[in-house]
Amino acid sequence: MAELVYRPVVGAAKTFFKALDLKIDCKGSENIPRAGGAVLVSNHISYLDFIFDGLAALPQKRLVRFMAKESVFRHKISGPLMRGMKHIPVDRKQGETAYAHALESLRSGEIVGVFPEATISQSFTLKSFKSGAARLAQEAGVPLIPMALWGTQRLWTKGHPRNFKRQHIPITIRVGEGIEAPKDQYAGAITRRLRERCQELLEAAQRAYPVRPKGTDDTWWMPAHLGGTAPTPAEVRAAEAAG
């Protein structure tokens, strides 16, 4: 099937990242299957995460169909692109429609990208995972592919301005081995195992990251437990409850 929109968008993204002189370090792409369905599961720290998750699949010649909130599809610019790339709109009031769409894509041999935290983590740590990714993998009979990103929050994340200056920002991507999702297992248990693996990959990406904050004004993108000034998960929850 011709990809009249997706492939040109990928080319444009690569050109843009080259212009920014991003230092992308991706390991583990071979864990993404070359054929057949799979659920690609990633942490979520930036508005651009889906692009970098998709880049990790390119060495295997795969294109990922991401589940994304419906408002993105209604935007006059992003909407036509998202539909043209066959991504999957998610209306939280009618989640069963998006679930059925994703299931159909998986059964037809597509890779579906899911952010099980649902929203960007402002603490840059892993939030709790929803079980939808595990349930999709179980019902479609496909593996879960865990992965983690680090550094994307420095480009564009919630509560901070975009940074598209040529600053040679490193982006670290780690993809883990597939996790089976047997139908006779409790989806919650699979979800816990998936989150644990994503946590391991996130820590590996953080250890491999080649730079540290430069001075006290550059600590916002580091989580508090690593010495940064990002809000703790508890602080984020308190702010959300108050707001």
C-alpha cells in the first residue's frame, strides 16, 4: 500500500532534525518485528515523542500508527497529516471506538504505538500505566515492544517553550525485547511487567545520556530524584488536583 503522506513526513522530520543537529542515539531497533502486528509502548515526556518512537522503527522498515487524542486530528494543519498517516484518533468519551480501530490495525499486521501514561509526565518519571496496551496485545495475539526516550523534553514539553534552536541536543532511544501477552494472563500483571521493563529502559537511556545540566538555570529537564528541578510526581499530582 502506497504511503503518500507518511513517507514524505518522515523525510521532512529527518531534514528538520538534521538542521537542528540533533544527536540521536538509538539502540534496540532490531527488537521491532519486520513483519506482523505489535504494540509499541513508550514513556511520554514530550509533544514530539511519537516522531522519535517512529524513527526507531524505520531500520526495520516499519511505519507506526499512533493512538493520539482526537483534538490533534481536528487541527487544520496536523489533522490532515495525522489522517493521511493513518494514525488512530482517541476520543476519551468513546474510547471503545479507538480500541476497535487499533485492534483492527494490529490484526491486519500493523504496529500500533501507545503511550500508556496517557498524558505527558511533567516530572519526567514514569507515571502509572493504563492496561489498554496489554489488552490490545492479548486480544490481537501480538507482542508488546517496550521502549524509552530521553532528551525529547528539552525540545518541546508541557509547561515549557519550544526549543528549536541549533543546540546539538542529544536524544537517546532504547528499545527492548518483545513481551508476550498471553490471553490467559491477567492484563494488570502484564501491564506491571511492561512498566517495569520501560523503567529499566528509561534508566538505561538516562545513564547513556551524554550531557548533564549546565548550571542552575538548566536543571528543569532533570527529574528531582536525579538532582534536577522538575517537579516530583507528588507535586505534579497536587498541582493537578488544585487546578
